[in-house]
Amino acid sequence: MKLCFHHCLSLLLILHVTFNVCAGDEPKAAGGENSDVKWSPLFNGKDLEGWKVTNYGGEGEVLVDKGEIVITQGQDLSGIHTVRKDLPTENYEVQFEAMREAGSDFFAAITFPIGSNHCSLILGGWGGGLCGISSLDGMDASENETTSFHQFEGKRWYKVRVRVEGSEIKAWIDDTQIVDTDTEGRRVDVRFEVERSKPFGFSTYATTGRIRKAGIRRLPAAKEQKSAPADAKK
């Protein structure tokens, strides 16, 4: 009995340590990267505080359902834009999950700042599968080097992450990188239809989309990151 007791006690200690190590593991962000920089929520999960329904004309209703932002199908564009003043304009990441609930065009376009300029990441446009940045040098998501095509399933959640670092824009769908471009010396802007989505906005086109788990975090300044190795040699 004494031997059994010690064996049981040892087993319990091993299980306790293993559980605590696993519980302490930090979840990975979309794209598979860990970071000590914490995410801040973009929405409060109860209402649209800090955001306004965008007046595109013919837009569908926007509501909060079970903590999710629901942008319902309108004639053309529907969506929301922020009136918050605390969000960064450079060196940051945004991540969220999005779902196409109804319709066949883009179910999640995010308009975001890159310094003093703005652009949009389109997800599922032009018939349902086109993705890319709109616009670069006057070319929208269907015309520039960021163009890609994905088969999005209806009523399935997709993880999306956008990273703005200096003049660079990167984006992922789940763990697949779809954008990696440098905008230095280029003209960056949104299509005129989504001007009202600035500075941060989410929109759909003749489609109902859902957004959840949306967060943002600041990153170290790009110049500091690039100069660090040189400084370390001094």
C-alpha cells in the first residue's frame, strides 16, 4: 500500500505540472506567430459603441448578435466605420474572423490606414473568390500584384490578419499568406465607393457577412526594428 501511495502521488504531481504548462501556453495569432504585445478588442460585443453604420446609400442593417457584428445584405455596399480616436495608423496588426452568411460577393472588406493613406483588403469579391489590396497606383484588388483567388465556403469562419509595418502590408487567411507588398513610393488609396469607410471600416457587397473576435495591437516602430542589428554591433 505504501508503494502504491507514492506511485499515485508522483503521477498526480506529473499531471499537475503538465496541465499548468499547457494552460500557460499563449495562443498563436493567425499566421502562426507569437507575440508579447497584447490584443485590444475593436468591439465591445454588446453594441456598436465607437462605430457607425456607413451611409453608402442602399446599405443593409448592421447589428450585434451573440457578440458578432452582422452586416446584412444591401443593394450594394453595407458596413460600419469607426469613430474611435485611439486606434493606430501605422505599425499595427488587426485580426478577426469572418463568415459569408448569404450572398456571393465579398463578405469582409477591411479598410485601414497606412500612415496618412488608406486602402482596403478585399475578401471574396468579383464573383466570390477574389482577394487583394485596393488600390495600389490606381489599380484595385483585381488588377495589381496582390490579386489572388480563394474558394470560400458559405457559413464557415475564416481567420484574417492584416499587418502594417512601415510601408509594408502583409495579410493572411487562416495560416496562408495572401499579401506581402511594399508601398514605398506608390500611390495608396481606396476606391471612391468606400471613401466613407475611412479610417477603419468593415464592409460587404450585396452580401451578408459576420465578424467576430476582432482585435488590434500596436507593433514596434519599423525603423527601430530595422536599425536594431546595426546598433547592437556598436
